[in-house]
Amino acid sequence: MGGSRAQVNKPHKTRFASKSSRNLHKTSDKSRIGKSEHNVAKGARAARVQRNKMLREQKRAALLKEKRASSGSASAPRVIVLFGLSADVNLNSLAEDLLSLLSPQGYDATLPTVASVEYKLRTTVLKAPHGDLLSCLEMAKVADLIAFVASASSSCEGSTSDYIDSFGSHCLSVFRSLGLPSTAVLIRDLPTDMKRRHDSKKTCSSSLASEFPEDCKFYPADTKDELHKFMWLFKEQRLSVPHWRSQRPYLISQKVDMVADDFNSGNCTLLLTGYLRARSLSVNQLVHVSGVGDFQLSKMEILKDPLPLNARKEQDFMDSDEVCDVEVLRSLVPDPMRQEPLLVENVPDPLAGDQTWPTEAEMAEAEKSQKQKKKKKRTLPRGTSEYQAAWIVDGTDEEGSSTDEDEEADGMVLDEGDIGYPGQEGTNYSDLSDDQASLSFGNSDGETDVDSVMMEGENLTKEQLANEIQKIKQAHADDEEFPDEVDTPLDIPARKRFAKYRGLKSFRTSTWDPKESLPLEYARIFAFDNFNRTQKNVLAKALDMEQQNRDDCATASSYARLYIKDVPTSVASKLCNQAKTMPVTACGLLQHESKMSVLHFSVKKHDSYSAPIKAKDELIFHVGFRQFIARPIYSTDNMNSDKHKMERFLHAGRFSMASIYAPISFPPLPLIALRSSEGAGTAPAVAAVGTLKSIDPDRIILKKITLTGYPQRVSKLKASVRYMFHNPEDVKWFKPVEVWTKCGRRGRIKEPLGTHGALKCIFNGVLQQHDTVCMSLYKRSYPKWPDHRFPILDA
């Protein structure tokens, strides 16, 4: 072979070759000189430098845009919430000092928003009332900066710090769960002597440093110069807000008013006036008024800013601060074709599951069975017509049907569907303490008298109320010591009492159909085919609307008036009174967020709450800006299984999953769960905190009960067990279910013994006499639909 096809072996000893000879193979066949390594490296370095420069410019532009949006002349006023760490702190004098520093010309006491030309800043100063948890919570939701005020002369005993009392410590833990915005600590009442003043500030700062984030600064705030320094640093500070607040537009009302509806005497139009924040709001969007509910907008007006920073210095602020005389720049009216419908519940069709006309296959099957009956020879008396023969029942058929019924009564099939009609399932899951009571078979899982009494606690005397609370505490203690154990009732057969329960071969791997025997409430809710994809599309659509600057939108930082229609008149009057003590907040809802579904929260019992929290007890859920009433059930969160075990109580010291019927909300969102006290007029207490995890109606939550029996006679692997059942028919019914013992043995039921419910079992090992034989049964559990949805209706 010759020419270019000849084999050329690689020469050895390349370490002695020059660099140029080693790079000869990089030259192409056309004798084109390739780029040297130096040039290639230089080009890669230049591309890398150019890319880094581009990223730096993008970050700088984004930072500049954020700074202009938060502290520019057109931005909404920054909200400073003054929170006293103890009752000794005088917030009124501090608020007056701050407002007089920002606006020397004067300010309106009813509207604590001022525009400072000197600082080039607009600020709203709110005072959190000490002792009022709800007001403090609502103010913390909208705060751009929480200024915690400590008094250097205060001394709080029995608390984590000398400068924080019990209420301050309690609110601090709630604020952390909610998500802290930017924070600062203002120290008041310092000594006048410089050395003592410096030592006192240092002592106070070191004592409080562990309670706040690392970037939290401490400022003395006694003199005007110290407040001046704080305000300059606050103006230049880059504020951080929780992520959940930046996903939805919201408005802090500076004025609340109501207009009567001519067509409906029971409803009115609620007027909320204030600055829009975070994002643009479309007039076609739904809005949620905190504590009241979801509503549509009838109109939205963009008003002239009453507090411009570039106003003439000689203009008196007090003469021009009339909100009602503000000029309307633009009026937006919703488009009926594009407006989001206020759809809360799905309206179920009661005839949707009925069969109104037989199909062709059913008709063919009926004809085939009719022909078979005609072919079958029957012995009939002489002279019997065909019509008379149709009424004569075969003895063999009757006997066969009776034996089949006996066989069905004697056996219980594993993983079989629940007994009863699907529609009955929803009404019978309403109580959890029914396993300890003997109930009639007609309503085996209905509410007990104890629960109905507890739900109407107003009719109880103090002694009865104390007895019921003691019973709940005892049940909570028993559930911790002996979880899931239930006594078989003496007056009702176990096969009827536990008819809705079934056995599982394996809790982790056995199948359970999530669409089987659903309650009636599931016909009223909505579900997603793919929740993650829907959430991604909804958020992308909201971001698109923000960037397009559409005509039906009011941009962030606009001064707007919302006309919220169809608000009940009684609720609107309560809101007008409530606006005097705490801000009324309205937030825009994303698509689908008014519809009901099954929400799952990861919750933990709050450290300050000691009372037992039973499943399906009524709680007030604060989820972001939204408030609603729910009756959750609690369950474990199994990572390696599609089934989750229900918990009868929310136990302290560990996380559980709370499942409720509630309006859809897209995570991440924080949760603060409040529980109203039994006494009238007392404020609700924080019962649990957590976060929203998912929305999934198909999540299977199984309620587990454990029937127990005790060995009477033991012979190696065999044992006779008593007190698990009280009649032999129940033993036959539950015979297919596997039994286990507390010492780790597993076995099965062989046969019933005698007439009092004793049974013979065979185990996989030698049974000990002191052991306990158990049987686990399961049924699917669902949350309870709330009787009323919003807390202001109870106020």
C-alpha cells in the first residue's frame, strides 16, 4: 500500500521534541495554519471577561431599578411599624418625635403619612398597640421596617431578656414565623451621662442581640440628632421584604368608606383608598379584603398623589391634605369578557352519576340472560301458564343465594371497598371520638353528644365546661400513651361498628384508590391535573401583565381608590370601625385563588400554647394576607408512601400536616393559626405556625384503629385470645386480617372459639403470656367543611 493510505506510526520520545513539532498534527489537511494556543486562550479569556461584565451590569441595573422603586420620588411611602418590646415603652412620644422631624410644618394625626423634602422620603408611621396580638400581626404583614423599641430603664422578670416582656417575646416568635422584613432596634431612656449612656447601650445591645437577625442595627433614639442619624441611614438602607409579599399586589387603606347599593339593600360598595404596592393591580382581578372575603371590583380610580415630594415649600400641608378632594386622573372599569369570575364552589349535579338509559352492551346482555332462562327446563304443575311460571321462585336459586350471603357475612376481604353508598361517606366522617363510644348502627360514625355539646359551649355551665375540657385533656394524654387503641363495644357487633374500616397487608405498599367512595364535599371543590405546571403558568401570566403596562392596570406606587362591590353592609360598617385601630388591607388574587380545594400545611404547635388541639377543631388561619376559618385534620408526612396516618391531636414538639378545605393559594406562604378562647370577649391565641406545602385532594389520609386482645392459653406458636371480639360472627368477619403483637410477632386468625368471641391464632414465633395481640384497621378520613368561612362574621 502506498500514498496517503500508508501506515505512519507515532514517533516516541516526544519529550525531546520541540513545541512546534509537537503541534504539527493540529494543522489541517489543506495546510491551513490553525490558531495558536495563546490566541485560543486569549479569546476564551476575553469572552469570560465580557460575560462577567454583562452580568455585573444587569445586577447593577436591577439594583438601581429596585432602589428607585423603593426610595424614589414616585415610590409608595415606606411603612415603619413601631413595636414596644415591653409595656414600659412610650411609643406615642417616639412617633411624635419622628413625625415632627420628618414634617416640621405639621401633620395629620389621623393619617400618619408625611412627605419629607429634606430627607426626600415619604413615610407612614404606625404604632403597634401592646397587648393586641391581631393588630400587631396585621401591621407586621405590611411593614417595610419593624422598629423594635426597648427601654433601657425597664426590667422584665421571668422572660428571656431583661428588656422584653412575655407579650413582646410571644409576638417576636410569631413575626419570625410570618417572615421578618428589615428590622432595627431603637433604645430609649438612656442615661444623660456619656459614660453611663455608652455602657447602658452596650449592655442593652448585647442582651437583645440573640433575639434579632445578624444584620439588625441598634440605634439610640432619645435626642433629635440620634433620630436624624437613624432616618438618614433608613433612607439609604436597602429594604428586604418576605418573598410571599412580592408576588401579589396589595393596598394599605388610608381611608375606608361605604356607599349604599340601590339595587340590593343588604349589600353595599366598599371604598378603599391608598397606595398600591409590590405589583400592578388589574381592575379585572379579584381582591381579598383581609378577614372579610374575596370580591370583584366594580371600578378603580387612579388619583392624584396627595403627598408629592416636589410640592412647593411654602404650601401648607395641613391645608391641602383632604383625601376626598383628590383629583381623579384615570378611571378603570372592568371588561365583562376578561373579568375573573368570583367562583368559590363547584355546583355538583346530583344526576351526574345516575344512569338514565341502558347502553347497547347492557341491552345485549339482558337479552342473552333472558334466552338462557327460557332454555332452562323447570318442573311446573300442569296447567301453569307462562305468566304464572314467572312468579314461581326456584328452590335451588333461593338456597344458593342464602349460602352466598352466609359466605359474604363470614369473610372480610383485604383491600376491599368500603361498605355503604358513596354518598353516605361524606356525612359520616365528621367526628373522631366515635371509636370510644357505642353508637347506633344507623349512624355509626356520626357526631357524638360530647362534640355537639362542645360546639355549643355557650349553653354549658362552668362545671360542665370544665368537665368537657378535662375529658379532652385526658383523651389527649391517652392518645400519647396508647395511640390508636380502641375498645370493641359490647352492645354493637364489631362488623357493624367498624363496617367502614378495612385491613391492609402493608401500610406502605398496599393499594388504595384515591377516587373511591369520596364524600359529597369533594363535588364542591376543584383539583388540578398538574399543580406545579399550573402554578408556573399563573405566575408567568402575572409577570407578563406586570411588564406589559396594560390599560386595565394600575401600576405599583399609584394612589388608587378601589370600589369593591357586593360587600355586606354589616361587614362594611365593622371595617370602618376597625380601620381606626389597625390597617385594612386588600390584596389582589392570582388566577384560580378564589376556588375551594384541599390545602395541606406543614404545622407545628406553638411553644406558648399548652391546651390540646383536637382534629377538626375550629381554627382561624392567617395565610399571607388572607384570613379564613378552617377545621383541619392532622397527619404524618410519609416520604416513602402515598398513604399518611391521621393523628387525633396536634402534638407538641413535632411537625404534622394539616389538611383543610380552603380557597386555593399558591405557595410559598406562611401560616399563623389562631384559636378562639372559650370565654366571651377574650382575644384568640396563637395555636400553631407553619407553611403552605401543597394542594392535592388525592392525598390519602388514613385513620387507624387498633383492636387489642389478651392471650388466655399459649402453646408454642398457637394461642387462644379473648376480649378482642365478643361474638364468633365478628371473628369470622375479621378472619382475613393479619394480627400482630407488641413484642414483634405476626400471625393470623385460625378459627373462633366458643360463643363469647374468643379466637385461636397462629404466630410466626413463640408467644409470651404477657404479650398483647393487636389488629390494625384503617379508613380514609377527610377534613370537615367549615360552617362559616371568615372571622369578621363572628366579631
